[in-house]
Amino acid sequence: MSSPKILMTGHWEPTAIYNKPFMGLTWNYYNAVTRAGGMPILLPYCGDMDEYIEMCDGLILTGGYDIDPALYGEEVKYNTVEITRVRDDLETALWEKWIKTGKPVFGICRGLQFINTSLGGTLYQDIPVQCGVIHSDVVHKITLGEGTWLRGLFKNAELTVNSFHHQGVKEVGKGLVVAARADDGMVEAVVHESLPIFAVQFHPERQIGDWRFPEQTDMTALFDKFVEMVRENMAAK
């Protein structure tokens, strides 16, 4: 079987180079997918989205700026909320098409938040203000829930992860099951109860190979698992 093609959404900067838009990803995303046996493909913000959806076998919704609160029925409450509506619109259109294919989805950081809101959930717009805790540029422990495949994957109830977010899951989206929480109760991972969808709030692509700090849990198994899910889905068709 050929390498599974993994479609990835990119970070959008409206005025990054020569005051013009830039989109892309840090190399560690590509590295993580390649190490797991997948072929990473970046979705451009132009062209025929349907062709990418048809030719790709799995989807990774990557990190980035904040989800527009309008997508979960709220107005912006704090000046810390940084929106890229062009990305929200692109990923919304992508999600509506992709979810119909039944192909696996893996959300990372913003990707978890997007999946949650797309399934009817809501977010804390600013964790420090609303919850009184810090989840930006820190390392902390998370506890994996009993009975989830994530706990079986790592064979450990406690993992050490990075943290680079100021927003997080408030109300959990329809069909999602909380698979991990931080000690302060913040949702750190979700899995869908029936669809091949899962997501984490931390950045596992930064916890693989040379990117990983010694105190952090090796996340190689997470990408291996995703590519395995993709292969199984391909074989079933």
C-alpha cells in the first residue's frame, strides 16, 4: 500500500511578507507525519478544495490563532482574542465536505478547538481571565481518562505535555468524549464516540525526535496511531 496522503491546514498570516499574506507550517508537522509513514500535503488557500479532499486519506487540523467566537454564538469579549476569519471560513468549508467522507481527522491545539465548536461546543475565550490559570508557554501534567484508547496507547495514566494556548474547551461538542484533562480541569484531549476523529490541546509535533525536551512525553505513538487509523480506513473501502 502506498503512503497515506495526509492533508494539513496551514497557519495564515495576513501581512507577513512584503505586507502580503503568508500561509504555511513549521517543519515539525511535516517531520511528524513523515516519520509515521504518511505523506504530508499542505492545503492552499486557493484552488479546488474538492480535489485535495478526494486525493487525501487523512486530515490534520493544525495550530494557529483563535477561533472567531461568532462560530459558537458569542461576541469577542477580550482584546486578547486574535482572529483569522479567512482561515475560519476555509476550515469550515473543508470540515463540512470532509466529515461526509468518513476519513480520519486529527486536531492539534486550535484544531481541537475548531472540532469542538464545529460539533456545537464552546470555548473559554481567555483562560487566564475566565479560569485564573496559565496554559501559555508552560509544561504540565495531564491525566488520561480510563477506558479511552489514548490511555491504552501510552500505557500510562499521566503524561507531560507542552502548552501554548490561552483558549480552551468550555462546553464539549456533540459526540466528543473527554479523553484527558490537566490538573486544573482544562480539557486536553477528546475522541469522538463513533467517528475516526480525535484531538489534543497540546502540540505533539513538538514532542518528537529532536524537537522534544527530555521532561516531555514522547508523542511518536500519537502520529503512528493516526496514520494507522488512516490505513485501516483506506483498507476498509
